[in-house]
Amino acid sequence: MRVLNGLGEIEGDAFGKIYEYFLGKFAMAEGQKGGVFYTPSSIVKLIVEIIEPYHGKIFDPACGSGGMFVQSAEFVGRHQKRAAEELTVFGTEKANDTVKLAKMNLAVHGLSGDIRESNTYYEDPHKALGKFDFVMANPPFNVSGVDKERLSDDPRFSYGIPSTDNANFRYHCRGSWKFIGRWIQLF
């Protein structure tokens, strides 16, 4: 009982670290499938340090468990600013269970965001065209079977539609990014 009574005294950051620890363990246990929702924190930290999201709107079109958002908030905190005041986060994820993981990850870190379930190739629930200051992604690689006909009139693909054999997120990320913002994704 004493342990349970003391839970209210634990800082939110401790819950976040515990959550991230178990996410990482679960992803390792799942192997290749775990990579669908989890990018190692060292990679995410590097991406965030490169892009320097001090303030503005952040978008991850394949947000997985929301690690890019959590690391961005920690980056802002290290620069003596409050992430909740400086950042607005938006994400999409194809799997409903993964959307729930992302929302829970944000909550245990004291963050909120607009995370939606959608297939980023065909849907644009955030009306993302040219909207975001920062676009960060570790998208799935070598996606096949994307229906080019469904994309033919989509303004997010103004630089061209990727081949159906290898529909890279690069085209989508470019369409979501403000020209004066910053964009980074793993290839």
C-alpha cells in the first residue's frame, strides 16, 4: 500500500522514461515488426538535434509511438522553454493501436497533440499542404502496392508520384513542409 500511495509523488518525467523503456523492450522483442512503431531514441535525438525545433508546428506522417514529439519537447526544455507553449504536434499513423501508443506516450510526458489514424498516402486529415514548420519522419521503406490513380490529383505530390514499387514518403513530406521550415527523414 505504501508504494501505491506514493505514486502521486513521482514526477511525470519518471513515468515517461519508464514508458519509453518498455516501448524499447517491446520493440526489440517484436523484431522487425517492432520497427513499425518505434525508432531507437538515439536516432530520434540525433534527428531532433539536427532540425532544432525551438518552436512551431511539428508533423510526423508516420509517427509510430510519438518519439519524435517527445524528443522535440525535451529539446525545447533543455533550452529553458516550455514545450507546451512552444510546440504544436501533429501526427498520422496507419494502425489504431499505434495511434493509442503515441497518444499515451504524449500523455505520460505531459504533452498533447493531434494524432490521427489514417493512411498517409491516401488521406490528409491535417490538411498538411505547406502547413508545418518541421517535418520529421522515419517512414516505412519500400512500400509496394500504392494505387497511383488515387494519388493523381493530390496536391501533396506536386513533385511527382512515386513508383508503385517504392512509394517513398519523401514526396509527401515535401508537400507538408513550409518552404521556410525544416524537414528531415530517414532514408
